Amino acid sequence: MPSELISELRERLGQVADLNATIALLQWDQEVCMPPKGAQARGRQLATVSAMAHRMFTDERVGALLNELRSGSVVSPDDRVLVEESLRDYERATKLPEVFVERFAEEQSRAYEAWTRSREQDDFAIFRPHLETMFDLLRQKTDYFGYAGSPYNALLDEYERGMTVEQLNPIFADLAKRQSALVSRIALSDTQADGVWMKGEWDANAQWGLTLGILGDMGYDFEAGRQDKSVHPFSTSFDLYDVRVTTRVNPNELFSALTGSMHEGGHALYEQGFREEDRRTPLAQGTSMGMHESQSRMWENMIGRSLPFWERYAPAYQGQFPGRLDNVSTEQMFRAINRVEPSFIRVEADECTYNLHIILRYELETALIEGRMKVSEVPEAWNAKMKQYLGVDVPSDAVGCLQDIHWSHGLVGYFPTYALGNLYAAQLFEAMSASLPDIWGQVEAGNFGGILGWLRTHVHVHGRRKTAPEIVRTSTGSEPSSEPYMRYLTEKYSSLYGLS
């Protein structure tokens, strides 16, 4: 009897997964290649399919199956985890009325199109009414879910289970203080990276070719994925064997496409590493966005910005740009990609200032959700916090409050996971380095099999079987902590900038 119930549950969950994959495909198309005039129809299509997925998942029969299986005692450990994780999702989903889910999906599509135009024209007024609607809906969502403490906790829990504002505030206050102090010390250093040779335009096709080669070296399976271009780099998964990435190629930024591809490639490798038997179930998902971001930030920064990596790939860059990099050494490239300099754009920020960009967004999000700020005040508040944390004067909203796609999709509560991902990544990387004594020799040889294998075994294969803190504990032997990350930053950049 339990086997029959599990089979029925898996089939129903699989159908919901199919609809969610269809939603993801429609969104991928909208961001990659949909013609502009298709926006209105796309909004309705997304609303319709989202309502169907919600209706199918919240069906009473699904609830009955989950409750009956949870009360039984003869299901396998794997099936029990599937039931518990599905029941958690079911209980949250049933709190949202179908009409709300449908409207939210339609508003996401409208907001995305408005954000695109607003950014292109550097005019916040275009996006403002859509952002106001989105935050109104998000506040409704927190009421539906219910919460203790800040209403922001209800949204944060979607991306980082169990994390709260009350826990985040002291973590972020400590990071802001320590990272700001490190940035100040670096600014006073006499050892600064020479970036003069990076000025000018860099062929977009050459950049693109390099990203494809490096993604392949990382272990990204191009027979189960592809890379495209988008306004904002992202990754998306329709199935274990269809995990896609995008990047942004900027002719004026030599390393922008590379860091974007490696970041999204880290996400994709995680998605390609789930278990075959978990396909079309909630277990074939990252356990949290913080853990997901740990994978992308590790590949982008700890590996992609390391000296051994550039010992391997500097010649490839020199080959793609003949005559322009002939006299630029590996050391110069390494120092250039690790240049610490307060900047406007989060996705192009250096490691030392990146978390400051995140804390800024977190503080604005919480103020908006808690009703302490109006959407109309966002540009001014954004610019003030950029001055406070990074010491820069924002010249326009296009490189200020309009730079990120997240709010247009209603992804509020997501930004803190980037910073948490940095912390998880450093702690996991320390443990991995201890297991792979020749890790930097492997990187210099362009052999990433050992790294990917370790991540497959300790992170990817679990899907949602373990929480992020459980993965950190079992992989490192310690509770999640910010100390490994600050140790990593301090050691790396003290060496780079000759800090005592």
C-alpha cells in the first residue's frame, strides 16, 4: 500500500514539476529571445500556467497522500524525506489563494518588461508603479504565510530556511564593519593593480569563446545545457538534463563575461549534480539559495580569481587578443581581476566590496516590506547608502537602483543569500582544500575533476535531503561561521596589497 501511495505522489509531483519547468522555459525565453511585442501575451501565459501548477500542487488529494504517508512507518528513508519536504512546500502553497498566484505571475511579467525599459532609458518613473505593485503583493504574501518578528522573515524563509532578520542583522553588521575596514586599508596601500592596459574595447566574440571553453573545463555538460546572452546573467533548470546559463558580454569590460559565466556555471553544476532518481520531485533542488550561491561564488571567486587559474588561462586570453596582451603578464591579469575598487555595479564588484552591495539591498528591502520606506524614496535612499558603504556618488539610476533584475521578479528575501553564500563557500573550500592537497596544482593544470567530484559528493548529491547548515556541519565538522570567509579575504588581499 505505501509503495502505491508513493508512486501516486511521485506522479503528481512530477506533473507539477513539468508545469514549473514550462514556467521557467517561458521566463527564459522572455529574457533571452522573446520579441518585445510578445510581453503582454507572455504575462497571461505565465499567469495561466502558474495558476495550473498551483492548483495541481494544492489539490486535496496531494494533501491526503502526504498526510497519510507521513503518519505511516513503512516508507524508505529517502521517501520519508521526500514526503517531509513536499509537505513543507504544500503547507506554504495552500496558504496562497490561486487568484493571488495568477496575479503575481502576471505582474512579474509586466514588471520585468517595465524594468527593462526603465533601465534602458534611465528613467525610474517607468518602473516605479510596477515596483509599488510588486511590493504591495509581497506584503500580501507575508500576511498569507504568517510570520514572527519582521514580515521580511516570511519572504527570507523561501530562500534560506530558518534564517531571520534577527539573525542576519548582527552577521551583516559585523561583515560591514570588518570588510569596510579591509577596504580602507587597501585604499591606503602603495601596491595598486595597474589597470591602464584594460582600457578600450575587447572583442565580444573572443570573450564569448573563452567563456565556452572554461565552462567546459569546469565540467558543465553542454549536452545537458547551453549558454546564451541576457541583460542580467542567470541560470535556470528545466530538468537534470536541461540546465541553462546566460552571461552578459560587455566590450568595455574584459572579465565581465568570464565572471558571469563562471558564476552561473557554478549554479548549473549544482543543478546537474542531483540524483537521477530525484528527477521531477522537490528533492532535485538546491537546499537553499545560500548554498546555491556558495557554489557560484566559489567558482567565480575562489577559483576564477586565483593565481593558479590565471597561470592556466592567461595564455588563452593572450591568444584570443593578439597584440594587445603580449606584454601583459599573468601576474598583471591576476592583480587586475582582483583589483579592489568601490564600484556601482554589484555583479562586477570585487570580493572585498561585494557584501557591502548586498547589505545595502537588504536594508532597503526590509525597510520597504516593513513599511518604513516608500518605493518613491528608493533612488535617493540607494544613492545615500552607496555613499555610506562604498564612498561613491551614483551618476544615474541605470547604474544604481535599476541595475538588478530581482525586484522585477518579486525576488525579495533573495539578496541576503549572496552574502551567506560567500560564507558557506569559504568554509566548504577550506574543507575541500584539506581533502585535496594538490588542489592548486589541479587548477593550474585546468583539471577541475577533483573539485567537482568533492562538491558532487558533499553538496550536490544531497539536493534537499539536508539543510544548508547540515551540509556545512557534515562537510566541515563545524557550525556555519563567517570566520573562514574573513580569514580568506584577509589572507588573500593582505598578500596582494602588501598589508601588514
